[in-house]
Amino acid sequence: MTATLITNIGELTTNVAAHGDALGTLHDAAVLIEGDRIAWVGAGGEAAAVAARFAGASARAHLVDAGGRAVIPGFVDSHTHLVFGGDRADEFEARMTGTPYAAGGIRRTVAATRSASDEELRARLAAFVAELHGQGTTTFEIKTGYGLTVADEERLARLAAEVTPEVTFLGAHVVPAEYSERRVEYVELVCDAMLRACAPHSRWIDVFCERGAFTPEESRRILAAGVAHGLEPRVHGNQLGPGEGVRLAVELGAASVDHCTYLSDDDVAALAGSTTVATLLPGVEFSTRQPYPDARRLIDAGATVALASDCNPGSSFTSSMPLMIALAVREMGMSPAEAVWAATAGGAKALRRDDVGALAPGMRADLVMLDAPTRVHLAYRPGVPLVHTVWIGGAAL
Ligand code: NIG
Ligand code: FE
């Protein structure tokens, strides 16, 4: 089994609170990786002795001197829309001169996606995966939602499943143009033939529960159909205005409700009393010039907050988790530690994964070494590429 011993880590974020502070920070630390798992985490002074205890590990361990740099768990991006054709740079340009964001733009990407071949979509996905990995994202979710026919949604789910186990069926993204006078029929299609085609490739079901997309009643029906097919629910809610998305997600025990920009006191209380994660997507507000969600209010109330990129061609065409951290700290009232936790452990909770998002023996060896002495630099130096080395399942990129 291959082994790697990383020593001389100036600041190690484990996200294991037992080590002291909430992020389980260790200084002058070391990590031993065996195969694709973390074998040991601890004080640098003990590293050599510990490595020797692991059968064979010390003899064949690849030694890495971190030179005092910070190491954090790999980012967990729990919300992306990475399978699509074309882009909407023209729409972005118009928005920057005053045209507001509208969900209707999704239909343009639907048209471009339908006309792209499997090979084209596969090549773009591969490029996106490289882009994410290079920025320290080691686990990511991908939604369908730009096909909106049975055949197109099935192929988007299938292609996404080639690169991640976290595939979300989002046939309920918008009602496609050809069904605009027949929305009841479209909801029926999503709940029946489309769901049956996509469920074998998917873990999750999601609905865009928003004015201009799907009503709370339609959303409830679609999510229930997904659950009946063995999928787990998550919801896009309260992005463009107040609504029932958050309460629906909590009521259904959804893993996460995403956006959460317009929340009532009842919404916040419902999230705080639930296991549903509030996933905030500040790339959207940055790219659409809308007000940022109030992370401070959610955290102070006791809700669990995650950060994700929502990478998509309409509302947030960035896959950078360091950018999300910088925006969350500067615009949403989060401390640097809270933002780093939300982009790692928070994302893992939003995907109900207990093998990623923290660094402890037995967990996947997904780590990022920063070209910086502390994790604070992720927010302190926005826009600067600080990812030095990424390990995914124990293998350095
Ligand atoms: O999460 N909210 C719905 N879907 C995307 C936007 C997709 C698009 O504009 O193409 C989002 O923001
Ligand atoms: Fe989204």
C-alpha cells in the first residue's frame, strides 16, 4: 500500500473538534496517509515514531515537508450544475448594464445542451473536473436540469455519474418551452418517465421551488415521487424572493436547502431546529448583484451553514471555493474559520457524507496544502491562487 507522511504542517485544520477549537486546529502537525485513507493525524514530533508503527508504511512512505504551510480538508462543493452546453456571457454582460437576472435564461442553456453531443459534454465535464480539482475541490455534486426531456435528462445524469457519485436529478429546473401551456403534463413527466430514467444514475432529487419555476405544491409532489424511487431530497429555495422552499425542505427532512437569501424568522427557526443544512451560494449574489444571504443570522440561530459554488452558466459561472470563502467572510458576516468549515465539513453534511470534510483516521485522504501559513489567507488574499498541492484519495494531483 502506498503511504505518504506530510510533516512540518504549520497549521492543520482537521474539523475534529476534539482537538480543541471548533475546527480542530493543530500546529506543527503531521498527517500519515495509507492508500486512499488518513491513517494518523497528530503532533509533528511524534510523526516518525507513528509512521514506524504502521506496518511497512515508514519504509515506503513518501515524505513531504510542508515547510510550515497550512493544510485543510479538500473542499466539498455540494451544489453545481456542471453538465451543460454553451454559455451565457452575453446575458452576463447585459446584466452588468442593468438587465436583471431571470430564471428564464435557463431555457437558452437547455437548447444549447440538447444540441451538444455526449462527446462534447463529456469533454467539458472533464475540463470542469480538472478546474475544480486544481482549486482544491475534492468532492462535488452535479445536477441535471439542462436537458428536460426524458432522453436528455437521462444522458446528463449518466454523464455526471461518470465523474461523481453525487448526482442530483433536477428535471424540475424550469418548465421547458414546449410545455409552457401544459405544465401539469410536464410535472407528470418529471414524476414518472423522467424520474424512472434518471433514478438509476442519481442519488438525489432537487426542485427549483421559486416563483417562475415550480410552486410549493408541484415541488412537494416531485420530491415525494423521487423519495418513492429511493432518491434523497434537496431543494433550491428562497433565492429570488420569500417563499415556502425552506419550510418544505425542513418538513421533508431534506439534506439541504440551497440559496436561502430571503428568509423569514420562521424559516430561520425551522432550519435551526432541523438537520437540514442551509447551503449558501454567494457566487450567485456576486454575479447577479443581488443582496447576499445573512449567514450570521443563520449561524447565531443555530442552523448549520454550508458554502457551495452553484457553478452554472447563468447565475454563477465560477467553481472557486476560495472565492466563496472570501465572499462569505467579507459580505455575509462569517468568520474565516466558519467559512472554511462551511466549505469543507459543511458541504459534507449537506451531502450526508461522513467520509469527507474532515481529517481523521479512516476518512478519505482528501487534503489541500495552501501556499500560505494559515487558512485565514483564503479570505485575506481573495483572487490569489493559494492551492499548493491537492491529494485526492491519497494521490497527489
Ligand atoms: O441555482 N436556481 C436555479 N438554477 C440555477 C441557475 C441556473 C441558470 O441560470 O442557468 C441556480 O442559480
Ligand atoms: Fe443551483
